[in-house]
Amino acid sequence: MRQAVFLLVALTLADAVFFAKSMQKKEKKEEFRPKLPFFANCTSEEIREFFSITRNKSLPKKEVEERTREWAEERGNETLVVYTEYIAELKKRKENAFLVLKQVFNKLPEMLERYDEAREDMDITGEEEEKKLARILNAYSLETRNAFVYLITHHYPRGVNDTKRKPFIPSPRKNGENRNKGPYGKKEEKIPVEEEAL
């Protein structure tokens, strides 16, 4: 009887400890603070207030901007300065990203023409074609290359079974060696005639 009571008490204590630990984890999750620099001296309630403004889909963007600026002003001069710097940096990064995208989209048609000319040139060997395609790709910026390779591998016709093949990405080979032996990079193995009949 004593053992049964002792076991019940032990199980109850274990459940209580487990419950307390799970509640601590839950409280820690609720105290999560986003890493925006102007939240450094803000309470959880002030952060919730900020996000209630920014996540309100019914407000016009201009009003959201005005209200968040007012929110920063209410928190003091230090928060306002950090908030203003953060917004200026964010706008600058967006403008730079837009300029890069414009440059990429301006270069893509030219790159596609050069790529297609190299692919259609029937007077060169496969090895020369790979080197020529690699030179064409290397002549452009990394952003342009990445966008082009993505588009080519998803939309450029390669044959009847386009969906079953891996995308073609040209790369120069050392000493003309072709490391891609089979359709998926594996060496093809010959099956003996006896096993083939089975």
C-alpha cells in the first residue's frame, strides 16, 4: 500500500515539474523580441502596439508610415533617431535592389541571344560549345547569371522528355574530359547478356 501511495505521489510530482517547465518555455516564447534596432528600450506592450499599426491591412500605407513615426516620437528622441535611420537604410536597400533588378532585366535579352547563337552553331564541337557558353555566362554579373541560369534550366527546350532530364548548366572541363557519363551523372554499366535475358 505504501509503495502505491509513494508511486502516485512521485507521478504527481513528475507531472507538476513537467507542467511548470512547459509553462516556462511558453512564457519565454511570448517574450520574444524582434531584432529591430529601435525596439531596444521598448516593452512588450509597446512592441505589440507597433505591430498592431504595421499589420493593419485596412490603413493606407501613408497613414501606417505616419502612425509608426508618431509611435517612435512617443518613445523618445533616441528611439526616433534609430527608427529614422532604420527607415532610411531600408529605403536605400530597396532602391539598390530595384536598380540591380533593372540591370539584370536589361541584360537578359542580350545574354539569351548570345547563348542561343552558341547553341545553334553547328561548326563547333561539343567541348568548344561548353567553353563558349561558360565564357558567355562569365561575361555578366553574378545576379544576371543566376537569373539566366534559372530561366534557362526551367524554360529552354532540350528535347522530347524535358521534364525527366536534369537541367543543363554548361561548365568547362579539364582536358576535354566529360565527367557526366550518363543522363544523371552516373556511369553506365553494361549488363551481361545472360542477366539481360532474365
